Amino acid sequence: MKRARTDQCYYAPPPVRRQPPQDMRGRVRHLERLVVDLMQSKGNPSTNGVQFRNGARTQSGSNGDGDGAKLEDGEPTAQESISHDLGRMTIGKNEAQSYVGSSHWAAILKDVGLTLVMGLLSDTLCLQRIQIEDVKEYLDEDQDEPEDNGRDDSPSGSVEENPLADPFSNGVAVAVGHAKMQSKSQLLDAMPEKPVVDRLVLEWFNSYDPFLHLIHAPTFQDEYKNFWKDPQRTPTMWIGLLCGIMSLAVFFRHRAEGSGCQPPRAVMDTMKRYRTMAESAMVIADYTTGKPYTIECMMVTAANQHLLSVGNQCNVWVMLGLTIRLALRMGFHRDPSHFPEIGFMQGEMRRRVWHLLTQLDVLISFQLGLPSMIRSIPSDIKPPHNLLDADFDMNTKEPPQPRPLSEMTPVSYSIAKWRICAVFAEACDASLAVTEPSYAEVLDLDKRMREAYGLIPPTLRVRPMDQSVTDTPEIIMCRFNLELLYLKSQCVLHRRFLNESQTDTRHTYSRKTCLEAAFECLKYHKIIHDAVQSGGHLERFRWYMSSITSHNFLLAAMIICLELTTYHEADATAANAMREQLSWNQDEAIALLKTSYVIWKSVRGLSKDSAKACGILGVLLRKVKAIPTSTAPGAPRGTSPNSSEGK
């Protein structure tokens, strides 16, 4: 430096770091340094005449400047080269799944890496190898890999072995309920003997449970066998799923015994014990990390909450909200065909899970009078295929040919219900919208709803009971459920025009459609009630009268009562004009309402909702002067329908 010979000085380069920093911020800094080093080492952005402008590859002219730049032969234009980014799916340790959309920095990092690789196509082999390996190291590593923390699949799963890994310190226990067990060993110690579990699992797989098709039965059979061989090596989340199934099985066993009342205290306590084990397993496994069977376990737990929370479904709604967010985190809303790392069987089960989760969110939200959360989520996932569980397994590479919709499979009912439920969700959104939809939009929804109804396979179409004597009770209940969902959809969609149609003839179609659907719904109330009585074809489904579907009958009754009230308030000419539009008269409607009231009265002891429906319908009937004020049909002397006993 003293002799001013700086050009002859030589400085040793900094040592090359083979391993980038493990933290996210360090990884980003390291990638930035790679880009800067690349720019400085090349000096000239043009390499052998190849340039990249706005992501398009161009070839410079012979004069060396960019004035004569043009697209290479066969290169697509900028517009043609734009492709829809599907985001990024990562499967890390313990098969934990993590998905980020195209706007996330981890997905953008993938594009940055690809651009660097393209820019090095004409570089020397040595430089290309070094840079590509550095970029590939980022692309291959799990950018959002959850730490294992020794919580889940370690032999003991004990929290005490790692004090920093306490799953109860991160708040996840609050979301799923009160989890008492704090280690995998405690969870296994609380497991009943194998014969007891065998009976419960058999009970559930032979029950009428809409959650059955979430589980691939042959795979579960193998996993169940391996569990008893070595429980310590079984993933904790799978154990939680098993406990949730055991809890549901206790309830279904009580139903199979023919009792239509609420389970006794002993049954409830057993259900709660198994549900607590499932919740503890989710916390121990840290369900926020997206391990296999996380969503299935949470949905089964939500089903338990629905059965145990009589008259209060808000906690179920909250649990579903959490489940939906975790499903998004695991990429369930994107069709698995976009991600080659997801096999056919896993992808098919993901489709089943997402579509059932969609239906639950829509129906529970409607029951609470709240907007559906899942409707606003951009999703491209396809419906599940109409396949038997025996049609595919873990080794299936090519998708098997789906069976015709006329052939019943575990998902046939779910596929048919999903089509109607999708339009029903839009009808609910329209009824809750801040800005009312145009009538043209309503008619378009009505058209699509009828199209979805027309796609119901003949096997699942409702038919008179005397034509169903050779059908199984499960098939008959599926038919009733689809029919009632369709009728409810029509009521919800056209309800807002019920009063307006009296003065605006443009809405006459909506008024007639809504009232006819409500009348048909009340007719099914009596049909189903008669079928579930002792000796009836649906005797084993007595619990149905207190299920979530029974709210359809109360909605229909209120719509009919509103119409009858309008008759009383309107003048004779207007009332006659309104009656002429319908296929039923006032006397038929009142008779049907009285029958519905008697039914609610007979089942009001099954649940608080049934008692509340009985009281509400009694008040509405008195309002239209259909029953005396002092007593009501079926009501004991001295007890009014809206007394505290009926609420």
C-alpha cells in the first residue's frame, strides 16, 4: 500500500460456507449474497447475447445492443409464458404437510431459484454447478419445517423428557378442550383392553355415521393391527383418531339399543372420557404441525362435541373454524392432482375430507344463523370419485375407473349431497348479504339448484314408504336427507320475497316455490315420525327427530304460519288471490301444523331444541287462531305450549 501498487495486492477470498444458516432470516440473507456475487462475478448482465427482461428470454442482435432484440424462435410471448402458480406443498418430517399460496415468500423463492438456474445456462460448468447446488439446497429444504420437539412419535412421547417441549404451554390445549393427559405413555395407559376396543371399532364401522367415509377401512385395519403390535411406535395423532372413534361408537351403541332419549349419565361419562383422550392426543402431537390424520381427528372430535353439547352448537362451530384453518395450512383446499408428491389414495381421502368439512361448515353455520366460513375460500379441489375402499390402496398409481353414480358406494350420498349443499351455501350467503342480490341472480341460483337436484341418482331419490319396503333404513334416511336439504334450500332462497310478492307480481314464482317447499317439508315431518315409531321401518333412527335435520321442520312451520297470518291481516279479495296460487288450502295447512305440533310435543324430552320448537310452534299456532289460548293439542291440562316446561 505504501508503494501505491494496489493492483498487485491479492486478498484471500472468505471461506465458502457449505451449510447455510438454519434460521429463516439467515437463509434469505444467504440467498441475497448468492445473487450479489453472481452479478459481481459476471459484471455484464448480457451473457453470450442472452438476456432476461421481465422474465422473457431474448436474443440480442449482432451489433451487441438491445435495439434489435427479438424473441427466439419458438419462444412464447410474455402473455403466453404466464402460468397459474399453484403455490407450494411441502411434506416434511413425520409426513407433516404444509402448504403456502403463490403470494408467500417461500413460493416466490422457488421462482427466484428457477430464474437463477436459467440465467446460468450459458455460464461455465463450474460456476453453474456451485450456484445451482446452493439454490437447490434452498428449494429442497423444508422452508417451514415444524420442529419435532420429541412430542409425537418418539417411543415414550413423554413431555417430561423435554421440559421445553410442553405442548400445554403454547395455547393449543385451550382450542380443543380440556386435555388431561400430558404424555403418550399416560394416553396408552388409559386405553381399554383390546377386546373392548375391538367391539367399539366394530360398532362404529357398522353404524350409520356420515364420518365413516373419512377413513379408508382396509388401511385402518392394517394400522389397527400394527397399533396392538407396538403401541409406542404408533403415531399419537392416529391414537387420538382411534379414541374419537371409540367415543362415537359408545353413542351409536346406545342408539342401536333402541332408546330415543338422551344417553344416561354413564354413557355420557364414557363418551367424555374417550373424547378427552382424543383431545389429549391432539395436544401431545401438536396438531398445529399438520401431521397425518390431524383433520380427521379434529372432525371426529367436533362430532363428539355435537353429540354431547345438547342445545349449544356454538362450540362445534368454533371447532370447525379451527379445523378449516388447519386444513388450509395443510393444503386441503387445493386439488391433490397439482402435487405429484401426493399419491392417489392420499389425494382421494383429502377430497373426501374437504367436501365433508364444507358440508358441516355450511349446515352448522346455517343452524346458528351465521355466514359460512369456507364459502369465501378460493378452492379448486374436485369431488371425490365414486369408489369403494377396496378399489384403491396405498400402492395405487393410476386412478381406477369410477363406478357409475347409480351404484352405491360409501361416498355416493356425500357426492349427491355436496352438489345441493354447494348451491344451498350460495342461497344462505344471498340471504345474509349486506347488499341484496338481484332477482335475476336469485332465479339463476334456483335454476342451478334444480339442476343439482336432477343429478341425484335414482337409488337416492325419495319415494313413498310403501315402495321402500325392500330398501335398507340407511338408504331411506339418505333419501329423506337429500330431499329435505333441497326443500330447505328453496325456502331459504325465496323466503325474502314472501311478503313482497303480495304487491309485486314479478315475485309470484318465489312466493309459490317457498310455500310449496315448506308444505312438502311438513308432510315429511309426519312421514318420518311415523316410520321411526316402534315396529316402523326406521325404528332404529328414533334419534333422528332430535337431530340437526329436524330444524328443517321448524323453519317450514314458521313459513306456513307467516302465510296464514298474512291471510288474517289481508282483505278477503287479496287473501283469496293468494290462496289460488297454491296447491293447498288454509285448512290443510292448519291440520298439518297441528300434526307437527303434536310431534314436537311427543319428542320434546329428547333435547332442549325439541322442547324449544314445541313452545315456539304453539305460540305461532295460537297467533293464527288454530288452537285455543288455554290448551293445545296434546298438551296436558294446565300447561300452555309456551310455558317454561316447553322452552
